[in-house]
Amino acid sequence: MEKVRVRFAPSPTGPLHLGGVRTALYDYLFAKSQGGEFVLRIEDTDTARYVEGAEEYIEEALEWCGITADESPKKGGKFAPYRQSERRHIYDGYTEQILKTDYAYIAFDTSEELDAIRAEYEARGDVFSYDNKTRNRLRNSLALSEEEVETLLLNKTPYVVRFKMPVDRTLNLEDIIRGKFSVNTNTLDDKVLVKNDGMPTYHFANIIDDHEMKISHVIRGEEWLPSLGLHTLLYEAMDWEAPQFAHLSLILKPEGKGKLSKRDGDKFGFPVFPLNFTDPVTGNVSKGYRESGYLPEAFINMVALLGWSPADDKEILSLDEMTKEFDLNKVHKAGARFSKEKAEWFNHQYIQMKSDEELLEILKGSDLNLALPDEKLLKIIHLMKERATFPKDIYENGKFFFEAPTSYDEKASKKAWNDETSDILKELALSILNIEGKEDNAETLKQKIHDFAEKKALGMGKVMMPLRLALVGELKGPDVPDIMELLGNAEVSTRINNAINNFK
Ligand code: GLU
């Protein structure tokens, strides 16, 4: 069998959407699962839709996800260049080639002329389509005489190349995920293949490059399924063998109906882009998973499972494990519903798998003010990671390790503090924190508090609750003795005094 070669072919028209990341990931996983190659090709023939910085964004996003291309604009490769705008010299020959067949013709209609026809149709309640029913009445080489065409060409009249869609042919198409289906060519129009500046459009450049780059499998979003008929005929016209196709279903809104959009992300508070993206025109920033505190491993694991179920319904898989398990035949035909909760669940799971040291590195890479020695930070991480969905939660939920409380939660105060509490805590502080210079560990502190409560015939709650309130400012956090060990005797004593003064 020929080598498996799969390409991800985004257009640099904006940031990569979640769906784009999933396409890239499945392209990569399939290629690698077959011992094949994964190619990144930038499809930038549509200069009107080009967005500054989008290509760099795509490269950076894939890099962050760990989806490494074997060939790409940056890396190069045996079929370089990998940017369509740099491949014009390759396309020209193929334009000539297709014009020699019966599958293409040239058309001189200006956009004003076509707009006028469209408006005419609309006025009649019709929709205009440049197709096998209308083309014989329009300004093209099929409808005009040879002399007229020649004169127009001599006068350098601009023209486009259009595909000549065959009349009333049933195309039997096949998709790896969706199976077999057929399309009648009468439902398809005569797409522009080459624009009047000589640059091919997406459809033509796409099949030329897939052929030139020896792509064996095209795995892409389902929005391209309606183009499969045209693409199949283009391969026929060029007398090339077509690759195999697989069209991935949509990623759906959290409610399950309709395509997931940026607006859903804004509404429900989750990103739809892998990295932050600043619109070069408006300056608007769209939030990214990276900047929102997602770990790349968690992010791609979540994305991979939007539409694919590995064997045994396993959920946590590394990129290597996914590569081993990936099976295009097991990719779902139905759309995959996005769930913010599930995304967070994955992140939580991956945080638990990180060592304290790794999490410390991540936290140090953020802009949090971690003004404590590493040794203490590692202990805080150890105590707090269990409840963290995002690395910053470790800091935010453990803020009291860094700063003494300046206020006390009202409800908690009512519950934890009464007239006797100040005396109890004063005595507790005296009896357990007065060993000069010596710090106790959590276990010893726990025993001491226990003994103190027992001696005073107090329930543990009467001691632990106000103590927690004094140290944390609310009734949250890990075990009180753990907090005490980390803060140290002096700080515990200060916080107890602060609370006593506050409740006076
Ligand atoms: N350039 C197209 C896009 O932006 C690629 C479609 C394809 O993979 O054929 O999605």
C-alpha cells in the first residue's frame, strides 16, 4: 500500500476554532496510527479573507497541542512550498491542462453583470445559479462563438475558468465515516476554478496540492461534504486517482442543537479557541484554552473524545495512547456535543497527574504573586491540588497561605464564634504554640488540639471551627493542622489575635 499521508489544510482567515483543532488532531492521529506522515498546508489563495497573524496562530496552537507536522511552511519538506500563495507557478500548468479537457471553460462575465442577473432572479423569487441550465446564455466560451472569444482574449478581457459540471450524471461517492451516497450533477453549479488574476480558488488549488503532495486521505470538517462531488470530478478531469475522504461531524452547542460558536463560549464562559487571539482589526481578544489554565494534554484529550470513542470507553489517554488506539471507523457519524463541565473534568484529572514540582513550574510561569519559598509552595500545592480544576485555583483557593484574612465570612462567623470562643482560642494558643523556636508538624498539632479539647471537655468543633475561621477567614481549606504547620507558630498566633480583636 502507498504511504499514508494526511494533511491539515487551514485557511488563515482567523484563529483556529475547536473544530479545526479536532480536524488537525484526527488528521495527525490517523496519519501516525498508520505509520504515515502529517502535513500542514496553508490555504491562502483567498486574499480577501486573509487575516494578519492567523498563520502564526495556527502554527503556535498546533505546537501547544503537541500536534507536530512532518512537513509545514515553517519546517519545509519534499513538497515545499506549503503555502498556496507561493505555489502559483505549479498551478499555471494545471490550469492549461484542465482547459484542454471538456471539464472547464472560460467565462468573461463581470461581477457587475452577475450581480445584475442575480437581482433579476431574486425579483422573480428565484435563485440564480451558474450551472448547466444557465451557462449557455452567459458570456463564456461555451455560449459565445470562437471569434467572439478570440476577440475578447485579444483585447485582454479578464476571465475566470469555470468547471463544466456534467449534465445529469449520478455520482457515487464514498466517505469513510458516512459510507456510500450519491449526488446528481444537476444539483451542482459550475464553480470558479481560477480567478481572473490567474490564481486558483480553493477547490482547484486543493485538489492539485493533494495530488502533488501525494495525500492518501483527506480528513476534514463536514462543511466540505457538499464539495465532494466537485472534487471527485476534478480528479476525473485531471485523470488522477482521488484520495480517500472522511468528513467529520460538527461539534455541537452544549444544548446539543446547532454548531458550537464563539457566542456559545461567551455565553457559557468557556473558550472556543486553543490560544488567545487578538483580532488585528478590532483589537478584540478571544479567550484561549491555554490562557484559561487548561493543560495542553487535557485539552487535546477532551478534543479527541468529541466524536471518537476509544476501546473500553477509556477516557484518559495521552497523545501516544490515542495514536495507538485511533480508528477512523470508530469516529461518530453524529455531531458531538461540547460540555464545559467535561472539559473542566479533564483538566482536573490531568492536574492530579502532575507532580507538585511540575505544578510549581506551571504556577511560576503565570503572573501570580507567589511570594513564598519553593519548599512552602510545594506543600501548598500538595494540599490544594486535589480541589483544583485550573493551576491558578491552587493559589486562589489557598490565598490564605499568602495573606492573613482581613475580614471574616459573616455566615461562618455566626456559626463558629460565640462569647466563649476568644477565651478558648487564647488558651489554646498559649498551651500549644508557646514552645519557643520550635515548630510542630501537622500530626503533633492535631494531637495537641485533640488533647486540649479533651482536657477542656469541649467538642472538637468548638475548637477547630473558630481556629479555621481565624486562619482562613472562612470555613474552607484543607485540614487545620496542615494549615498551621505551613503558616508556622508565629503567624498562627498573630491570626488568632487578629480574630479575637475583630470579634471583641
Ligand atoms: N482550506 C480549507 C479550510 O479552511 C480546507 C478544506 C479541506 O481540508 O479540504 O477548511
